[in-house]
Amino acid sequence: MKKSEAYREMTDSELLAAVRDGDARAFDAIFLRWYPQVYKFLLALVKEEALAKDLSQSVFMKVWLHREWLDPSKSFKNYLLVLSRNGALDVFKSKRHLIMANVQVSHEEPSPDRTDHLAEFAEAQSRLLTAVKQMPPQRRAVFEMSRFRQLSSKEIADKLGLSVRTVEKHLQLALDNLRDFLS
């Protein structure tokens, strides 16, 4: 049996353990296995093929860059969905001002697509904020500084008097909380 076939027959847990240890071929196998689902999920959220492709690649880049945090005992699908949802929310957040400006400037009836997009964004934002409010105070502060103020782990650690490792652990737990709350 070829080595590539062996990777295709491995479970997600086995592949994730190998990816966590830096095995690029295991990463290729998990990418090929999960990319289509991530892309379809993101396409349903952002409604733009090119953006969905970019976000999908970004999700898997984050998986590789943060592979040491992978936990093979947890659902990889849920982890991917949370990364995907966060990526889409980041896009919506960055486009929010443009969307709101377009709605306010427009003197015509809002198109159904724009209205649907705004409603979906508002619902997603509301659910995210509810989930964030339910986090313990320090975890919430770390998450908000990271995701909403775009501070690095080191900057957060310096501001809160924590170690970088503690900040990263809080971020991991925050993402776990969001995954549990939003799924």
C-alpha cells in the first residue's frame, strides 16, 4: 500500500495527531478530506465563490500554523466550523461600515439580497456577542482584545500581566466555548 493511501485510510484523530507533530502529508490528507465541506459552508455564509475559497484556505492555514493546539480527541469538524464562522464574521465585521454606508446613502428600496445579508449579519453578530458575554471575565477580555481589537497574544499578555502561554490557552478555551455555544 502506498503511503498516500495509508493517510487516506487514517481516521481524523490519527491524522490530527500526525499533523500536530508536523507531518505535512497528514495535513495534505486532512485538507483533501475536509476542504470541500469547509468551502461549501463558507460559500453559504458569504455568498461569494472567490471569498469562500480565500477563507477556506485561510482556515486550513490557521490549522497548520496552530497545529500544536490540535486535540485529536475533539471533533475536527466542529473546530473547522468555528474557524470558518470566525473568518466569515471577521469579513462581515470589516465590511460592516461599507454595508451600513450603502444602506444609508441609498434612496431606493433596499434589495432583498442586501436586506438578507444584513439580517444574517445581525443574527450572527448577536449570537456571537451572547456567547462572548457568557465567558468568564478574563477569558472574555482576552478574546475581545484578540478578535475585536486585533491585539497579538504578546500585547494582550503585557496589558493583562499574563504569560503569552496563558493568553493562548484563554483563546483556545474561548474558541471551545464558542464552538459549544454556536453548534
